[in-house]
Amino acid sequence: MENTIITFIGAGNMAKSLIGGLLSSGFRGHNIRAFDTDPEALNTASSLGPISIHDDSYSATLGAHIIVLAVKPQSISQACSSIRACVIKQDSVVVTIAAGITTSFIKEQLQEKCKVVRCMPNTPALVGWGASGLFTADKMSDEEKNLIDAIFSAVGTTFWAETEADIDIITALSGSGPAYFFLFMECLADIACQLGLNKEAAIALTKQTAAGAAHMTLENNIDLKELRKNVTSPGGTTEKAIEAFLANGFREAVTLALKAAHERALQFSSNRSSN
């Protein structure tokens, strides 16, 4: 892995978090390349460490072992077009982190039987607490798979999906998931203020409660249901709150929300596959 070159096509926030994670984990900066049409994004990326900045995608991609397409879905065709000449000449693994972009779409755009990995990261990767779903239908070496895993493990945890369809579920779960928790936290803080607590205290306590609860799930190998029951004393305040949640359609609302996100993810994937 010492001589492995990783190229990022696109130097937006997610790319920068991945670059920062790689540098923090000890990956050599001179083996990391970045290209972006936005000079300001490149300047910000270069401030992370001694990485190689390129003003054209061809030089950035030439000789790269791993190419991460860190661009938005609407820019994926243009990105593929800009690296196609290099990919045809070399045995690269192409990774896409754009939502709804299928592996077959990437292969079609590159007009080559290259190895493609589809990844669905999430925004907590920006602070090193990401959850990334990964999928490939191609046969890769252990070194290639371990390297790709290392890229995303540098900013959180990774999960290799068994089928590409799983990625659409992961998109609805962990890809969109942070916003679900933010909404719940927003509601908790707002209602606490309505009950009479000052806003600063309501927000601070909401944040710490969420962080503490999340930390407990990671530190204890205990079923989520058991963790919830452990906090719920019979006849206590928590029990009354849980009863109110369930009586007012909490599970049904979560079901509808996740299904709606999943259906939207399927639409994105279907549209890209058919274009």
C-alpha cells in the first residue's frame, strides 16, 4: 500500500474529510491526488497536508490505483468523460460516492470493463463519525478491497453490502439518517423551551443526551430494545413518554419516512440506469 496512489475527482467537503482521514491515519500525502474545477476547493484541500494538487483530471488520474468520484450526481457523466482515457489504459478501481449512481451506469459511462465500487457515506464522516455502505460486483484483490475499506474507515465505520439493492436501503437509513436524528433533537429542544426551559439549556442538554445515548450503543454490545428498556422504569416518566410516542403512531411515522426515502433512492438509481 506504500506506493498506492489515490485520486479524488472533486474536492468538496466529503472528499476533504476522506483526505483528512487518510492523512491522519498515516497515509502518505504525496500519494494522494486531488482535482477540482473550483480552484478554491483545491486550495482548501491542499491546506490539509502535503497532497498533490492537479489542475486537470488527466494528470490527476494517470497511474492512479484508486479513483474516487467525489462529485454530485449531476456531474458524474462529465467526471467519467474526463477520466475515461486514463481508465482505459490502466487497471484502476473507480469508486463513486454520488447518491443514486449505479455501478452499471459508471461502467457504461467509462466504456470499459473497469472495477467499480459504489459507496454511500453520510455527513458525520465530516467529523470522523461516518457510516459508509460499500458494494462491488467485481472481483477485486484483498489488497484493493482492504485499501478501499481503509479510505472510508478513516472517517468512521464501513459495511460491505451483499447486493447493490442494499445500497438504496443504506441510503434511506444511514445516508439520510442524520437528518432524522437532527429533526428529533430539534423537536425535543423546541418542546423543552415551550415547557419553560431556556433555549441555551434546552439545546445543550439535547445535544449531550443524544451524544450520550449514541455512545452507549457503541460502547455496549446490548440490543437496542434492551437499552431502551433499561432506561424505562415501570410507572416512571420515561414509560409515559414511550407510551405516548407509540400511541400516537411513532413506529408508523418512522416506517413511512424510511419507505419514502427508500423509494426516492430507487427512483434515482432507476433514472440513472435508464439514461
